[in-house]
Amino acid sequence: MARLLLLVAILAAAMLRASSDTHSDCGIAQTAFGECVPYVTGQDPSLSDQCCRGVKDIKELTPTVDDRRAICACLLQELKDAGGSVDSSKASGLAGACGVSTNVIPTSLSFDCSK
């Protein structure tokens, strides 16, 4: 029951953030990545199709190095706001599991987005 409440809280926060900031690339990326947060934080054991669609959308938002750094920082903040820990193995394998080649997904709460 606690896991369900946490998932609902995470989704509510993502929806609230989405309604106020969806017109920026950061807001769009955070909304897309919101589908993946339960998976990479270990709250959901399975990877959803919606998450993979979000990862593909994020890749489209990051054609340049500067775009990747900015979106990575947004995603990192979203993970920190979720208040949990990140399952590094799930986070690092997320793009590949979705068939997307990108290095913009943070793999820990201390991930360095400047690279």
C-alpha cells in the first residue's frame, strides 16, 4: 500500500509540474521521464511501454551537447524531487532496454550531467 501511495505521489507531482512547465523542453522531458521514475527508483519492477516512449521523446529533445546537459539536469532534479534512491543498473540500462541510444539519463543522484 505504501508503494502505491508513493507512486501516486510521484505521478501527481509530475502532472503538477507538467501543467506548469510543459511548454519548455525541460518540462516536456520531465513529463516524459515521469513514466520512468517508478522503474528507475525501484518502485516498479517492470519497464513500461510509456516509459520507453518517454525515453524516445527525450532523445528527440537532445540533438546537441548543450541540450543533453540541460535535459540531463532536469531529469536529475526530477529524480531528486522523487525523494528516493536510484537503481543504477536499471537507470544505466534504461535507454538500451528501450532500444534508444542516449546518455542523457542520470544513473545516480550524484550523476554528472556536464559530460
